[in-house]
Amino acid sequence: MFPALQVSTIKQGVSKFQRPGDQMRNERSRLVQLDFNACFVGRSFGQWTYFLAVWVLFGLSQASVASAQTWTNIGPGSDYVRVVRIDPVTPSTLYAGMVFEGGHYPVGGVFKSIDGGHTWSNSSMGMPTNPNIYSLVIDPKTPSTLYAGNFDGGVYKSVDSGATWAATMSPPLSNPKVYSLAIDPKTTSTVYVGMDGAGLYKSIDGGGTWNAASTGMPANPSIYTIAVDPNTPSTVYAGLDGYGVYKSTDSGAHWSAASRGLPADADIAAIAINPVTPSTLYAATEEISGTTAGWVYISTDSGSTWSPVSTGLPVTACGLHALAIDPVTTSTVYAGEFGCGVYKSTNSGGNWSPLNTGLPDPYVHSIAIVTAAPTTVYAGSCNTGVYVLTQPVGIQSLTISATGAASTSTPGPFGPLITGYVSGTVKAGSAPYATAVFSNTQNGVVVSEAGVPASPPTIAARFFVDSRTKVGTTSGNGTVDILTGFAVANGNSTAANLNLNLRDSNGSTLARGSLQLAAGAHIAKFLDQLAPNFVLPPGFANNGLGSLEITSDWPVSVVALRLTVNQRGDLLLASTPIGDLAKLAPSGVLSFPQIVDGGGLQTTLILMNTSNALETGSARLYGDDGSPLSTHMTGGSAADSSFSYSIPPGGFVRLATDGSPPSVNAGWAQLTPDAGMSAPVSTAIFSLTQLGTLVTESGVPAITSTTHARIYVDKSSGHDTGLAVTNPGESSIRITAAAYQSDGVTPAGNGPGTVDLVSSGHTAKFVGQFIAGLPDGFTGVLDLVSASAFNVVTLRSLINGRGDFLLTTFPVADMNQAPPAPLIFPQIAEGGGYQTQIILLSTSPAASTVTLSYIGDDGSPILNH
């Protein structure tokens, strides 16, 4: 985004994409039935495009959500899912091992989802027809490599993420029945396979060859489960049918019984090793001496001795088939009972409680937990496919170090979509600057991220509305559709009455309406979803520009988001600033620290008059060296570096660069009101087109100058953070930049660095170009200080899985001004491809503690999973 050189070297990835409808219509997906006729009145979007827009941005039903832990079925269908596995790098990718049992169940083989279970496809090419897949493992270093165990015979391997498979098992076993698989987490070419009545085999060449590895075990045992110590992978445990637990300390070369304390003749169906303290492990029984008995045993000495931890389990009613340990809170353990559902312990097995709400099929074979989001739990059932567990977040407490930063995220884009809002309460210290970042994943790829600052309650707000379909692009390659949505959160104990007034560019009223929002409630809608309380004028939904004014008899929090559906059906989000009409209109000079045009980039300036009087002034554009930056605006006017504006009360002006230069022109813009005039509430929207397709949009509000600022730096998960700085003064300035860890005081990188700017000068670089030595994965803060005023904006970048360059605005903490308070985020979304990150950035010399309350549409605790 920043220097032209960097933009030109962005990876221009090309791949085949589905149409918006195709991604939802595959052979195993199940869609909620909607009244589409009601949904699409007055709008010419394609049915699936609008369906996805409503779903991803605001949710389908806006229904209230129960606060208990609940399982939700996510497919593939009425199937026997023996095993569920999660891609360790891309956790929205799931694999399900299916059992056919000679036609007793619909299908066998491996099924795959790349969107957290919303849609599934058969991924069994190269396998026999309808194999019985009892086990699956994923190479933790190379997740595109998988192994599948077929109970009908053999191990199959895929090196292309399940697209194709090849048989790997070789003689002496010509038709081995495979129960279990395990992989060495450090030397991933080492794979173990447990057989039915044929013991254990091992490969050290990724399945190329196999050799018997059962020395010390009883003759020809059935190996139900295998577990490898994550820290010392030469230590391996095996659960046997009727012989308890066996252990090897030499990578399977020799085995010895490790069953002291276990009952004689125990069938061990599952073993789970504590990932933090591997000397602690659990074993689960399916039967003891041929009788159903579902007991859990714990060992705290690497399997030397075992003790029962089964209080609360239906030990005589059902056998256990699965165990899973929360990778972060390792005292939390899940147990899958075949016939009794799922049980959970939060004290290392000391007590167990049923966890079966929403789980009609109690025959659970497999449990899998997302390592990066351990409240996301999947279960594979015998009759109805895969389930995901939704759990209440309720209240979360974060501590921010003095002048430091903290962030938290909802678990991830998995499972069903849930929407609501977050209310923050400062328990100690002072309020931080706060931003919510929404990310949207489609078909396993992050396609958009948008940052929105906290929105303190107001009784009157106004935002820009863009509602157009089939809008042409600078590339001339197809058209895009643009929508504007808004969300309102009422944190009061009294219902709020909202009045809505849609104005045109001259401030004239186009439509009015009203609605009531219950106490504690939340609403999120597109404008054309508000009928009959608010009805758009004819044609506005498809070709409308305006501003919407919302007034309320009680203070409410308001956020607006612009959503663009690009040429391939991606949903691109960008923030739209809110003008608080209860405050005085801004005065003085404002700045856009980054303006770009050409080379696929385009900038749109939106100036909105929130006062009751005419606003006039000018916008001047400058290049890096402080000289005027001539730019063509849409509409055919001649190139110029200065543009005048005149905006009537309640009106707006929209200026857009035409994007015509073949290379990138970068600079900044200064907005100067005429004498005695207030300044318009203004924003810049950056757009980037790659290979003829619009891939990102990002909104940045106009800002005032400061002499001291801190920004949140994120170089994790493929992100980077960029910085644009300008000098609005008449003399050269020097800015000192220093990076710190998230505690705000521990130095990071090879700093400090300096930034020198001439009068009206500008520079834009990634943070690593100011401060060398910041490693990939770094998160922290960058401190900027100068004796003279400067302007600064930050954008976080992400090159996604197909090479698109995504942008989102990031928080800037002005150390000279108090942050907006109180902390309310009127819209968050989780699941359905959506995730929300909350970033807190302190300007205080003392630590602060903030409690975040996650609240649903009806005011009850919101659910995450």
C-alpha cells in the first residue's frame, strides 16, 4: 500500500474462484430456508450475493441466543463420522473420516470443509468406493500431507490437502484393518499405525515402507489408539483391546506394559497427553473384561501408575471412545461417550458434567479442539455428522500495561454466525484507545478486514450512505455492488426510540422513519431491511448516495460499515466514520495523511457537513517532497492539486481520484475550512484493484495533528503494519520512532529511528523500514514523538492465501488527548466466516484493567465457540 515499489511487488496470485452462489451450493451443504421474496424487494442484486452480504455482515435472523453451552450440527449430513481433524495452520479447514458399513450409512471416505463446517465436499479421490475411515492424522509441519486409516484395509496418504490419495501400506500385510494412526510431531516422516488383530506398524519414510513395531506387546493385539509425547516423541503410548496401556521409550522399537492401577482386561479406546505437562496423561476405557465400562484414568508419572477420575461419568452405561484436552487451560478435559454424549471436566477429571444440549446423537466417536481457539470444540457422531460447541464468553478481563497494548479475539470463523455488541468497563486506571477489527473468511481465505474505533453513546449521529449496484470500476473489468449497513447498541435500562432521516447531497430529506430498540438490545440492518418502519425512496437501493441521521431519546452507540461485493463475489468491508451531532462540529485544519492514485489504487474523499450552517473551504494535495500533487478526479475535470468545496447544512461532497495513472502517485491531503467555518466530518476510502479485480477497501478518517502518538504494531499471522506521516508545518521536522513490546516499556528492534520531513512533506513505509529487527510474529507498540506537529495514520496489511493485498485501519493513540469513552463496540460478529479482534492501546502512565462484556441482540450474553 505504501511506497509505489512495494505495491508493484505484491504477489499477483491467480486462482479459480466460485461464484457467490456456488460456494453455498455443494452436495452436502444445508441452508437455512428464508423468505427470499421479502429479502430482495427493491434490490437488483443476485439472490446469493445479497444473501451472503446479509449473512456475513449482520447475521440472518437477528434472533436472541441462549446463554448455555450448545452443540450445533454442521454436517456433512446424516453420516457416521468416526474421526474429526483440524488443520493446525488453517483451522477453518476440517476433515471428517466417514464410515459406510456396507451401506448402513450414506457414505464412506474423507470429507473436507474449508469454511469451518458450513459446506463439505467429498475428498476421497484415489480411495476405494466408500471406505470405512477409522483414523486420520495431519502432518503438523506440512498440513497438506495427511494419512487416513481404512478399516477395510490399508493406509492412504495425500500430499495435496486431501484432493487425491494413494495407498501406502505394503506387505507383509496385504489387507490390514487400520484402527489408529499417529505421527511424530518433530520428525513427521515417522508414522505409527495400529491394526485390528495385527499389532503396531511404523514407517520412517512417510508411509513409503512399513515395519512391524510390536516387540514386547501381546501376540497380535488390536491397537485402538496411539499417542506420541509432544516434547519427547521417542515416548509413545498405545491403547490395546483387552490389555490396557503399553509404552515405548525408543520410538516403538520395544514396548512394556504401563497399566499399574488400570483394571485387568481393559479396552483402552483413547489416550490424551497434556501438551504442557506431558508426564500427565489420561486413558479412557470402552470395556473391561468384555463389559461396557466408560472410565477415565489419570497418570501424573508418564504412565507408571494410574488412578480413576470418573466422578460424574455414566461408567456402567456407556463406553468411552474419545478424549481431548484444552491446549491452553489443560485442566479442562472432554470425554466422548458412545451412547451418552459428551462430558466435560474443568478440574483435570476430578468431576465430570454432561455437555449435551443440542446434541441429539449421543454416540460420539471423536472430539477435536482448535489449538488457537480452544473454546471451539468439534464432535463426530455416529448418526448425524459433525457438531460444533458454542460457549458463552460472558465477561472477559484485560490488563493493559502503562503505555502498552493488549488484544483479544473471538475464537474464529468456525461454526454458526453470532452477532451482538461489546461493552467495556474500566475497572482500574483510565480508558484506553480501542478498536474492533472484523475479518471475513470465504472459502478458507480471508477476503476482508475492517477496523472500527469504539463508539461512545450519543443522542444524534450521521454517516455517509452508499447504496449502488453494478458500479463500474477503474479497471473496466466487470462491476461491483456497494451497500451501507449500520448497527445500534442500547446499553440503557430503558428502551430507546430512534428517528431516522435520510438526506441527499444538498441536505434535503429523502425519507424518514422510526423504530424502537429495547433496553440492552442490539440491531444491525441494511437500510432496505427497515421497512415498514423506514422506507427508501424509489431507486435509492440500487443507485443512491446520501447521509443517514439517527437521533434517539436515550444515548446509543452507532457504527456504520460499507460493504462492497466485488467481481468474484468477495465481501469487502470498510469503516464509515460517524459524525456525532451532539458535539460541536470540528474546527481548524484536518489532514488525510495518505492519498494514493494510480497503479490499481484509488482514493475517495467524503466530506459531510454535520453543522447547521454552510461549510466552505479547500482540499490541497501534496507529494512526498511537499510540492503540490496534481490528481485527476472523476467527472472529467483537469488535473489539479487543489479543490474547493461548498457543502450546505446536512449535505455532503464526494471526491474520487480516477485511478488513471499507470504507476502509483502517493501523498497526502490537507482540508482547510474558510475563515469562520467549521470543518466537515471527513473520511478517505482507499481501493486497490489487482489483475482487474477490486480486492480491498479501507476507510480512514481525517485527523488533527499531534506531537506524540503511539500505534499498535502487528506482524503476526502474515500481517504487517504500515505508517504514513506528514508534516503540516512550514519548517522541516524530525520525528523519533521507538518500538516496544506490548508492555510499552521493553525496547524492541534496532531502534530508535528517525523520520525527517520537509515542510508539507510526506512518507509512507512499513514499520520495519523505520525500525529494523522486528521479527515476524511481533506485536507491540511504536512510539512517535516530535517537537513539532505531525499527522500519522496506520494501516495493517495482509497478503491472503491467493495473493490479494488487504488493508485495514489501525488505532492511533494521541498521547496528548483523552481516548473516547465509554468503550462500546456496537457490532461484533463471530462464526460464519467471521472473527472480531479487539485492540486496546494505553496512553496512561499507569496500568489499566478493562472488563469486556459480550452481549447478544436481546441483551443476553453472546455466544462464541
